[in-house]
Amino acid sequence: MPLAPLLLNIDAGESDDEPDELYALAHAVNIACGGHAGDERSMERVLRACTEHGTMAGAHPSYEDREGFGRRDLVVDAAVLEESVRAQCERLASVARACGVALSHVKAHGALYHAANRDPGLARAVLAGARAALGSPLVLGPPDGELQRAAETAGLAYSREGFADRAMRADGSLVPRGEPGAVLDDAGAAREQARRLAISGAFDTLCVHGDSPGALAIARAVRAELDALGARR
């Protein structure tokens, strides 16, 4: 019996050399909107590609930290963070309106993703900023954390995310990027991890990072595995 649909999402819009095939392989693309990467030109490029391929497009806000690519822990007041997320999402929403694209979801990036999942105040700030710009987006985030609880309180649909291209500890947490082997750059290993996560039933969507080494080969392998397990576009 096929599994319930499990969708592939890809973090993208972070560099000019991303192949368009990434957007075609994804069910959903999370578009960098200026905090850690991205500008109006890159947003438009990815949005138009998503339209061409029938791929859902969403916002990928972060700490405003282009130098650290949004992967450094920062101390940011919740009110300041809410406004930053709102401004980033609105920047993408403005480009999307010009392109005639409806945005479907939001997913925090990098250090903000993890900090908001630990801290209820930051989780509320991220979702309040996103709602102010996007209305009632689907929220992508880790299973069983503050982001999920904040989404439930706000009445927002939530999609539990796992990672096909990141090494995981026995407790389900990600191996920190600074440690050896934290990023899976082998397509076969990523496909096997995707299969294991999909079969677990604990996730609704799996992520491939567009900036990972071998991202295109990994995305092809993961999408093939999800299709084989019964995912439907």
C-alpha cells in the first residue's frame, strides 16, 4: 500500500547558479527573501520557475545575517524579529504579486529555524511576522517543538519536516554543521535516509538544501524515492 503523500521541499533562491531542475523536482520551494540571501531579481527568477513547473512557492526568512548566511546564533528581541520576518516575507510577497504567484507557506531558515523551535517567544514572533505579510501560510518546521505549538495556537496548518541531506543523531536532532559528516553529499545515502524518514510516519515533508554539495543529484534521488513510496505531485 502506498504511503500518504510525502512532499519534497527545497531551500532555494540562495545563489545564481542553482539549476532550474531543482525547482521542477521539488513539490515546494522555500525562497530566500533577503535576510541571509536573495534579492528581488533572484526572487523573481525562482517564482517564475515555480510557475513554469507547477511548484508551490513559499517564504524562507532568516536572521538578517548575510555574512553568516543566517546560520549563526544571534540575540534578537522578539519585536524586532517579528518586524524583520514581516519585512522579508512582504518583500517576497510583493515580487510574487507582480509575477501573479500565490505564496503557500513559510519556513524559517538556519539558526532562526532552530532558535524559534526552542523559544516560544521567538516562535510566536516568526509566525506573527509571516502572518502579517502572507495571511495564513502553511508552516514548515520540526516535529514537536515550539514552532508547531505556536502554529496550532495561531490556527495555522503545520507540516512536520525532516532532512534528507543532513546527518541525524539517535534522538532525531541534526548533527551540527561544524561536525564531520553533518551534511550528506552522497545521493545514495540521502535516498536511504529519505526512505527511512518516510517510512517512519513522523514527517509530512523532507528537505534538500539547494546549497548542499551535489544538491541536484540528491534531489533527483530523494524525489525518485518519494515517488516510489507513493508520493504524488
